[in-house]
Amino acid sequence: MIFDELIYKRPDMVEFEERVSHLLERFDRAESFHEQFKLIDKINAIRNHVLTMLTIAEVRGLLNSSDIKYQEEQQFINKRWPVYEKVTASYYEHLINSSFKGQIIQKYGKQLLALAELNINTISSEVIADLALENNLISEYTKLLANAKIEFKGEERNLSHLDKFVASQDRAIRKEATEKKYELMEQHEDRIDEIYNSLVQVRTDIAKKLGYHSFVELGYARLSRIDYNQHDIAKFREMILKYIVPISDELREKQRIRLGLDTLEYYDEEVRFKSVDTILRGDINWITEKFKTIFQQLSKQCGEVFTTMMNNKMMDLSVKENKARGAYSTYLCDEKTPYIFANLNGSRKDVKVLAHEFGHAFQMAVSNQKNNIQEYILPTKEACEISSIAMEFLIWPYVEEIFRDEAQNYKYSHLEDAIYAMPYRASIDEFQHFIYENPNISSIERKEKWIEITQKYMPYKSSYNHPYLARGSMWQQQIHLFKFPFYYIDYAIAQICALQIWTKAQTNKEAAWSMYMDLCEQGGQLSFLDLLGHSNISSPFENAAFENMVDEIKTWFVKYEQLAGVKQK
């Protein structure tokens, strides 16, 4: 079951649609719920196989954008994926209208039908061509950034390569690297604006054709947001402004003082200490072996899952030429295994990235050995991010394996990362709401709005004087705006939940691990708020979740700042 040895065969989508349609006809004629259960299993087996093939093709295409075969397969996916969604919508319609709906809920849980009812209105035959165009635009953006290169230090480097130098302890190097990064983005700025304009327009057209007021409502439905709405998200952003932004500003000022700078510039953000806290001591093999040891210490099951993924090459972690940017975890249904895609570049953030993606992978491995329901592979988006973000913090007791005497600085920087990320994510979210509520504004107006929003959530950035940033173009490098609209705030929602597990771990590691395992074992069978209730986690839409967690964070920073300060060599 080595990933490179998995056989890919392009699925025949016409045959797929015909086979499922035939089974759904039998489903309607079924005279017992037992017969319908068997048909559900057959339909899911067919769906899972098609999804496995498409996932293999997508991963291989992202691993190498110059691989002609898999770039052609990506074009096939872009064109034919809407057919998969249409067939799935038909399946959902039959579930909802089943004569044995009550028994289906009893066997599979209410979440399956709730997801079906929400997602049935996210597609129709009328928007198939529009969905293909949307997918093509996303692919163009992804490929553009994967292939973009610029000369730096005598070599052609892509954005992932530059990221390592952006975090250099040498201020001159990180300034030059950051300027090169933005120079590279400026070279493609106009085309990225055009791609985003087109995405906004096609998504708005899709929403209108499906009967929505704007793409905002469709975007929420695509994310399967069952038990909360735009009002709750707006309230959540307000709580970030109230509780998190003041801490973020205070930490940035402390960072400036620690680094001995008169002014914290845009190229200083990634460096937190004067000591060498940003460069790891080994290569990809070194860090994977270190993580193998860490996960074995964390739990026997964690160690087994990670070791199996290593042995089966179910992860690709290196920065490579023509490899797409970013990191994500996915799942191969037929093989019942997760897969991790990442670009580790030797910076301290590699530790966070790998822990995060393995958190996703571990949840999928734990909850899916006996699950064949595709809808339950992962919880809904905001819930699945809890297991990944919490894993970042659960490895804290073991990071000395990697950082040695710099481990405390890593923890400090990591907790800072969590604080700094939330206002940025709130900015992205508010920006998206504005864009899709005003889809016809110009690119210039869009960038002016970005500047206005970021000054509210991240006021320390208002002094940054790089022309690319001053034009309000920073958002262009955030793939979620292009590929996963409205998803980015889910990380902040999950952060508040994960930090509650971290808070528990400060006094009782066993209880924290129990909360975490409960989340993982539930998989996707519960809605977001039901999952939180089941795992004894406070809703992030309530002030109590912020108040308790923020108090613990402040206490932790006060407790460890002196120790962290000692390491500022």
C-alpha cells in the first residue's frame, strides 16, 4: 500500500452516474429498511472508489505541476467533479425522501440527513458548467503560485523556498527575502486580481441560479454549517476584537523590545527571539524520525499511525521544484489511510505544520476503520480543525526532542502564533463577507477595503511601507480565499476550542488527552455544537469560552516571559 505504487485509473463518470442511478431506482423500490441499508453500502462503495481515484490524481498533480499526465487528470477532475456532486445530491434527495427515513436516522445518526438536507441545494444541472469554470480558476491560481520563481542568493526559488529565508535571524537576509517574495507576487498581481474577479463573479452567478440571495449563503451551505449562522460568526469576530486583538498588539510590542528594534517592520514578524529559534537541526528524515519518537511518547496509537504512514510513504513533506505550496491532509477511502502533503523548509513552523496535519490524519485513522459513510470521514470543517490545532499543543511536553534548550522559546512563539493568527483570520473572513455582498466592486476598491479591515484587527501593520502591502494586496497569497471561501475563520473557531484542551493540559494531561480522543473517535457523526457538548468544550460563540481561555493564556505568558527573556542572546 505504498502511495507511489497505488494504481490510478481515471474513473468513468458516465458509468458512475449510471450505476448509482440504477441503485437509487432499486432504493426507491425497496420494501424494507434492511434492503435500503445494503444499497446505501453499495452506493458508498462506488462513491468511495471514485473519490479515491480522484484524490490520488489530485495529490500527484500537486506534487509536480510539470507532470503532464496528472495535469491532464486535474483538468478532467475540474470538468467532471460537478458530475460527482450532482450524483451525490441525487443520493441525498433519495435519503431525505426515503420511506424508512426514521430507521436511516436511527442507524446512521441524524447528522447524515442534516448534511443531506443542507447540501442538496448546493448544486443543480444548471450550474455544472459554472462549477467547472470555478474549478479551473482555482487550479490556475494554484499552479501560478507553484510555478512562480525569482532569483535569490544565486538560485531560482519559489515561494516555499523563500519562506525559509523570510524567517532568517539575519535581518538583512530576511528583509531581502521578504522583498523578493513581494516582488514575485507583484509580477503576478494583476493576473491574480483577474482570477479572483472571475471567481467572485462565477460564484455569485452559481448562487443566484441556485436561488440564494448571495454567495455568502451558498458558501455557508457548502461548509455544512448546520447549527450556527452569519450572526454567530459576526459575534465571534467581535469577540476576537475584544479579547484577542489587545493581547496581539501587546505581544507585538514585546517582540519589538526583545529583538531590540526601534520599529517592527513587515519583514520582522516571523522572528521572535535573538537566539536561533527558527532553523531546525536536520533534514526531512531527521524531523520525521523525531516526530515518530514524539508520537510514540504521546500515545501508542499515535505512534502506530505515524509509523505506518511513514512506512507506506503516505506523506510528502519536502519543498520541491514545481510542487504546489501549502499543507493539507486527505484520505484515501479504499485504502483506509490518511495522506499528508506539506512543504517543510527547515523553520520552526515545520513543527507546527507537521503536528497540525498529523492531527487531521490521526482523527481520520481513528474514526474511519469501521466507517464507510463518506460524510463521516471528517467532522464539518471547523470541527475537524480542532483535532489538528489541539495536536500542535499536545506535543508540547515532548518538543525538547527537536529544540533541546530552545524548547521553551518554541512554546512561547507557538502560543504567540495562535494569538497573532486569530485577528488575521477574522480579517480574511470579514473581507470575504464584504466581497461577496458587493460582488461588482473594482479590484482597487477591494484592496482599499482590505486596508480598512486590517487596520482594525492588526493596527500594528498600518506602519508597514512596502508598496505591495500599502496597495492592500497581502490577501492575494491566502489560498483559502480562492479555493475554500469562508473556510479560513474555521481555524480561529477551532483555535478557541483547541486552546480549551490546552488549558486543561496545563493541570491534567490525561484529562486533556481524553477530551482529544473523544473528539477523534466521534469523527463526523455529530454536528459542530453537538460535538463540543459531547466533548465538554464550551461554544466559541459564547463569551465564557474566551474569558476562561484568555485568563490561562495571560497567566502562561506572565509565568514564562522571564525564562523566555533569558534566552534572548
